[in-house]
Amino acid sequence: MWASASATPVATLVKDPMIACAPILCTRWIAYTDTVLHACIQTLEA
């Protein structure tokens, strides 16, 4: 098992990148979804 002294920095390292990356991932996901929806709409209209 992890010692509490080493678990705290690990937990911080795990949390911080997620906090930093979440907005980027959300933006990319929205852009990807928008692209897919646009492609589907074009296919349906064709």
C-alpha cells in the first residue's frame, strides 16, 4: 500500500493534469462533435 507521505503528491499529480486538461478536452470534444454532426447533416441533405 502507499504510504500517506507519497500518496499525497501522487494524488495531486493525478488531479492537476485533469484540471488543466479538462477545458482542452471539452473544447476538442465539442469541435469533434460539431464536425461529425455537420458531416451527418451534409450526408442527409445530399
